[in-house]
Amino acid sequence: MNILVGTSKGLLVWEKSKGNWAVKKVLFKGMPVAQVYADPLTSYWWASLAHRHWGQKLHFSTDLGNTWQQLTPPTFPQGAVL
């Protein structure tokens, strides 16, 4: 069993072993993780990073945090007027 905790310094993965909880992994070290979600239907992990310069970036992992992919953010069509 894991508990995912987003912090201003990264994503902490806590694991319970022999009745005790301990940090198993620290992911996205030094990056603020605003939200994190473990999808029980797909087993995907989702993490939203709050980049101060680039804004929010959404990442997902299909292998319990071993590798991550970043979703391409939506863009305005070329020539769109705001």
C-alpha cells in the first residue's frame, strides 16, 4: 500500500512495511507538486507540477512512478484572437 503526498519540494511516496510507514521514493525533487492522484481503475499515477515560470504541467506514470510522461498542454489555434 502506498500513500502519495505532493509537497513544495517534490512527490513523496510512502509505503507501509511491517506495520511502519516510510518514504520509499522522492519524485520530481525540488519541484512543487500541487496535486497527485492514483487512479484505482487504470493504476496510473497523475501529478500536477506547479512551475512558477511555465505554469501547471500534468504528468502521468503507468508504472508506479518509475517513468513519467508529460501531457501536451492545449494551445490556441494559430491566428486566434483573444
